[in-house]
Amino acid sequence: MKALEFSQGERYGLLTVLQRAGHDKWGSITWKCLCDCGNLTEVAGGHLRRGSVISCGCRKRTDKNNPNYKHGLHRHPLYTVWQGVRQRCNDKNAINYVNYGGRGITICSEWDNFQAFYDWAIANNYKKGLTIERINNDGPYAPWNCRWATRKEQSRNMRQRRNSCWITAFGKTQTLSEWGKEIGMRPTSLWLRIFQYHWPVERALTEPLRT
């Protein structure tokens, strides 16, 4: 498996990455980090990416509201959602990174803190089974750009965004849906070519589908 790499100055919770340090007793590469409290600490790269370590330990000792340690919310479904968002935005080795962090989608610094994400979710009518959705599909994961939706609603909204997207090519501007009808291709296939695989528009509209 490819080793996780970090750049000097990257922040994860209260930690700022300084340099590669060595290996822990399990053989994982560790990174020297400066905590906001002033302490230096070494953290395994996987813990940084997953957000399971966000301080030198001072957070655990002093923050009575820290859900990861005091209230056991690391078992809450929202913790899994939060980790998933951070991973697809920050982890270059994640399967779906190319569709998120790889195209500039970020998670706001406020949500580096799980407690802030949890409080926002509860205040905005989170229920088990709902999925997090960005209102502006090109915007970040942030309180002002996210809402909760059922999987059916999210799928419908995604289709609407794809079909209402305007594309200009060959001196003409049409929606993806209209282009699809004109060339005999599903709007979803066009959307994948242009926005996920980053094909030039003219190529996406003219290259035949493989059978």
C-alpha cells in the first residue's frame, strides 16, 4: 500500500504537520506535529487522515465537551459521516478522492472539530439514514452549503443538477439533457465524461460510446 504523504503546514484538528518523524511500533510512518497548545507530538499518518487524533492529547485532558472521548460519540453514525467527508476531501488514496478533493472540494476548518459538525447536524434535523448533500455541487462541505437528504432525494437532485448544466460547444449552448437528445447519449454519460473524467467538451460530445 502506498504510504500517506503530508506537506509541511497541513492542519488536522489542532495539529500542524512539520516533518516526517519515523515509524511507530507497528511500522506505520509517523509525522512530527505541532499542537496549538505548543507541544510537539508524533502521529501516525493514518490517524491524521481519519481524524482519530486531532491534538497532542491536551484535547482529551481539557475539553469536557469532546465527544470523541467523554461521550463516546465516535460510535455515533454521524462520526462515520464526518470521517467519510474528511477522507474524500483530504485522503489522496481514497477511492473517491478524484471526485472530491481531486477537483477542489474541501471541508471547512470549522468542521475539523467533530463536535462542531455534530452540533450543526443535530440543529439541522439530522436523522439516521439521511445523507449529507452539498447545495452547490462545486462548493465546500460547510454549514452554509450542506443539508440532509434521503438517498432518493440526493439521487434526484444529482440528476437535476446534471440535466440543468449548460454546456457550450461548436458555437451553441444547451443543457446536458438537450445535448444528450441531440447526439443520442444519456446526460449521465456526458456528465461523467466532462466533470468526472475531465474530457474536453468537444471530445465528450463526439466520441462514440464503447460497447
